[in-house]
Amino acid sequence: MTETTTHHHLPMFCDQCEQTAHGTGCSERGVCGKDPDVESLQKVLLYGLKGMAAYKAHARRLGKTDPEVEAFIEEALFATMTNVNPAVWHGPTGKIDARLLGDIARPLPSPVYYVTGPPGMVGAMRGVLEGLGVADDDVRSEEFFGY
Ligand code: SF4
């Protein structure tokens, strides 16, 4: 007897980025155009990254770091969380640096800046804002530890 193979997509649920449908999750197909196969692969990638990040944090506590691991985690996270669909998003894309912040904030009358993330990132962003002449009072920040 010959078996025929039909290719069935499993149901999709993706909440991997800020563009997610209805603020909850994309099903069927992503707002970004992501299909269920890519979504599954990126889900696996995210699980793997959580494990890598946990070991990376333990290793750092023991005084060991590996730039290759750090670069991989950064690139994989960036690739997963920035599936920007140019048909939907018309704002700027890329790294948040002094130029981008300046361009966005310049037209605003009295902007307040919210920075959240790991201490290194929060510190770096505070430095960028200070370089732009932003007063400390106009910056709210929260640091996440333990991952
Ligand atoms: S990555 Fe794509 S499919 Fe996933 S939540 Fe964002 S827009 Fe939806």
C-alpha cells in the first residue's frame, strides 16, 4: 500500500512581537507575513535562546563570557522580534541610537523617555539621552535582572 503525504499546517499562534494581531497573537498568518512554519522554527529558536541565556548568565557569574555566544543571542533575538512588515509599519527601523532618538523627539514639545531592560542597556540608553542633553527628570527607567 502506498501512503500519500499531505502537508498540514498546525494551527499557528504567534505573540513574538509588538505588531501582533489585536495585541494578543497572530493566528493563521502573521501581520508581518510570517507563516506557521517560520513561526514554529522561531518558537524553537526562542526556547533555545532562553537556555543559552540562562547558561550565559551562570557563566558570567563565574567570570566567563563568550563574545560569539553574545553575538548569536543578540542576532537571533533581533531577527525574531523585528519582523517588521513595511506594508504595515511606516516608522523608523534599526538600532535606537542618538540620531534616531533625536529625530523622533525633536518635534515633541516636552518628551519623557521610558527605558526598560537589562542594566547594561538601560545604562547605555541613559548615556545616549544625557549626550542629547535630556534632563534626568525626563527619563524613567527600570532594570531587569536575573536572566
Ligand atoms: S512576529 Fe509576526 S506573526 Fe508573530 S506576533 Fe509579530 S506580527 Fe504576528
